[in-house]
Amino acid sequence: MTLLSASGDTARLSGLLDTDRVRADFPILSRRLDGDRPLVYLDSANTSQKPQQVIDAMVEHYAMHNANVARAVHQLGAESTAAFEGARDTVAAFIGAESRDEIVFTKNSTEALNLVANTLMWARGDLAIGPGDEVVITEMEHHSNIVPWQLLTQRKGATLRWFGLTDEGRLDLSDMDSLITERTKVVSVVWVSNMLGTVNPVAEIARRAHEVGALVVVDASQAVPQMPVDVVALGADLVAFTGHKVVGPTGIGVLWGRGDVLTALPPFHGGGNMIENVTMAVSTYASAPSKFEAGTPPIAQAVGLGAALDYLGSLGMDNVAAHEHAITAYALEQLRDIRGLTILGPTEAVDRGGAVSFEIDGLHPHDVSQLLDSLGIAVRAGHHCAKPAHARFGVQSSTRASFYVYTTPAEVDALVEGIEHTKRFFKVA
Amino acid sequence: MDLESLYQEIILDHYRAPHHAGLREPFEAEVRHVNPTCGDEVTLRVHVVDGVVEDVSYDVEGCSISQASTSVLADLLIGKQVDDAMLVHEAFLELMQSRGQVEPDEDLLEDAVAFAGVSKFPARIKCALLGWMAWKDATARAVADVEV
């Protein structure tokens, strides 16, 4: 932390985690890249790195406890089932769910959102969607929270509507009452934008949605990694997030749903584990969460996810949020000073997550990220699966730096120096 | 990775001052190709007269590699017989898929040999090919229209 006092930023950067200690838990952060360069990993909104604790938990599971779950009587089956279901308990506690049965394991956030959109396609009664009904999303959604709703509304003859964005990159809520009406059946919003970094007032939107009896779905893929989450206080009906962004493994995501909502939704995939009884003519279905978990689930991945949430819990999510805020504020300030650089999204660290997208006059994001990569700095370039949000700001793509529990101010400094180097390389003033 | 092998001076020159850029009349076919991973786009027109590539005009929204490679393509192919242009196209495609293992034919590819280094950067090969794939598509359409 000598760097902080050296740059005179100690006061403003209070709130940082002990990154020396945190970084020691992440083996990948000490590896060397081509040219013997240290890794500056600024792509955590894409996927986070994994601490040794998560790696160990998964290795231990495969090495010592591996068996299928919920169907083996033998000791290994019991151990594996206990580990898998223990992970469900961990997830439930981590997000404040009232019951472990409200936690559905999926493959990722995308599958969780598709689960909701697809089961709504088949729903009858109150949840049924048809002509005249409306689904409301926002212009800052990831494609995974746009396309499933396009498919649903197109197939059911319903209408898709959306919140627009302000120039600062926040939701334009001025027309909320005319957008969310008696016709609205579903409101699906992102909590923290993966591109703009905006933290949306989900509770306020949920209140309005519930006034008109709409179902509230929240894409919390970037929120759960960064801030304390209480799904009950949030006021949503369904919340999706993914394991690999919370220092957990790929291949596992979570759909939380309020008990009565999960009960009302029809099954998703058919197969083993999701049934109560099967005859050749007809089947009856298990209750949630099994109803939505056909087939052998991602067992080791669930174990890894449990270890990941334990890890974040040991850091303390308040501390994680404070770190994210401090490092994001520092980055915004440093990036703002770069000539020709424009930040897409809020430029102040207020209601803002740790992903900062930007463009640089005369430089294409591909070229920026290629140059940064040659310096060992990993960022993301492209549309970040948010093409409509890019279109809203008149750009085709952007460069995105994103920060997490292991990110240091020195890495932000390296990014800034890397950008200046890139400008010199391409002779952009 | 060897950055200089990717960003050859010839490539940067074409990027800063692309040749034959802009969309022009007349043309027989116009195509729009997109790189879905990054969103880069090229709109490209071809004008073919009596089996000769009379003009290639284009508008690229993309990185230095995609802009420069389209610029080099126009330089190289305008004025060639379509059949000869297709041979150049094939050679360029082979070069891009070579992972740096093929010695490029400088007589055939001229300035396009500068892209040999791109083939060592798998994430950038599509950038270099964006304009070339668009040209092949457009030319196939233009020629087909003439035959019909």
C-alpha cells in the first residue's frame, strides 16, 4: 500500500480491502504472461478469477466424494448429496432467501432468465401471457435479458417495451407510470449494468410493477458479486445470477424465486429428478426447486459456488462493496483526465458498479485491448453483449475495464499508463 | 506476443489514410458484413465490367486491422480480372489461416503480406478477413447477376 501514500490518495481510497492478502489467495494473479509480464486482470465483469479455496473445494469433491446426487444410497452418494444441498443452503443464506427451496441451480444467468421466459410461455392462469399483454425491460440490458423476452413476446403475440436511458447512462424513469401499466405482465431489469456500471433503483421499479400486478425479474449477474444482497428487501419475484462472476466456477448459475411464484410456474426441462411420478401416459412433477432441475446437476460446480460464497462472506460483502466503490471512484477520476477518452455511463462513483466502459477518439477498442494485452493488461473490447446500450450512445463498441476484490490502485495506474502508451503507438494526440 | 508483427507500418499507414474508401456508384452488388463478436461492420460495393473488377468501394466501421485490410484489398483487386482477384483472395485466406506457418507469396499478395503477423493472433483473424469476405460475397452476387 506504499503506492497510496505515494500518490497522496490514502484518504480518498479508504475502504480498500487488504489486497496483498486477498491476492495471495488467487494463484493466477501471480503468474507471468508472455514477455515475463505480470498479469493486470481488469476483466472481472466478464469472469472473476478463482481463489485457491474454491479450487481446493472442487478438487476435494472430485477426489474424495464424487457420486451422483439424490439417487445413490451408498456413502459417497450421501456425501455428494450433502455437499450439493449444503451449497444450496449457502446460496440461500448469502442472498437472504427465506427458504432453501427457493434456490434453483441452473447453468448460468442466461439459463436462469430463459427458464423464467420459457416457463412463462407455457404458463396458464394468472401468469399466462398473450396478445395485449406487455413485458417491460430496459435499454441497458445484457442480450440475455433482451432476447428471451423478444422470443416470449413474439411467440405469444405480446408487446415488448423498455425504459430508455438518460445521457448519463441511468434509467429514464420519468415515464415509469405510463410504461408499467395494467397491461404489464413482467418487468425484467438489470440491477447493475455490465456495460455502463449503473446501479438501478430496482426496489422502486418493483414497487410500481407490483402495484399493477406484474412479475418482477432481476438480472443480478453484476450485483451479487459486488454488494450485499437481500432478495426479500429487493422486492423482486425472481432473481438470476451466475457462479463464475462471484469467484466461483463456470457451469453453475442461480435462479432465486419467491416460493409461491416457483410453485405457480410450470416445469422447464423434462427428465430425471424433476418428477414425482412417471407413467407412459402422464407424469406429475416434483415441487421446486427439483421441478426446475432435470437431469444430473452441476454438482462439483455447486460445491465450488458454495466455497466461493463462503470466501466472499469471509471478506464481508460490505467490505467488498466498499472496495469496489473506492477502486471505481479512483479509476473514474484517473480515466476522466485522459484526453480524448469518454466514459460511457455515470462518471461519478454514485450508484455505480465496478465496470467502466470508455471510448478513445481515433482508437478502436480492439486495438486498445490488443495494445493493453501486450503490456499484460486484460480488458474487454467489443459490445459486451449490450448492443442496444452501445447504440443508445452512438457507438458500436467500447473498451471496458472492470474491477474486483483483488484489484489494486496500482493496476488502475497501469491501465492509465497503458492507454497513454496506446495513444502514442497509434500516434493519437 | 510480438506487437510489431501485428501492427506493421504498412497496416498503420492504410489505417490512418485508407485507399478507395467511401461508397461509390456505379455498382452491381452491395453487401453488409458484420463481425458478431465485436460488432464491426463493413458495407462494400463492387463494380464489375466484362469480368474486370472496375471498382471496390466500402465503408468500414472497425479496428485498424479491418480498415487497413479492406484498404489493401481495394488497392490490390481493382483493375484485376475477377478470376485473378479470386486467386489473390484465396492466397490471402490461406495466409490468414496459416498461424504464421506459411511464407506468403509477395508477388501475388503485395502489401497484403503485411498481414502475415495477424495470423498469429487468433482473435484478430476475423478482423483482417471482414472486408475480404464481403468482397467475395459481393463479387459472387455481381457475377451471378450478370450471368442471369
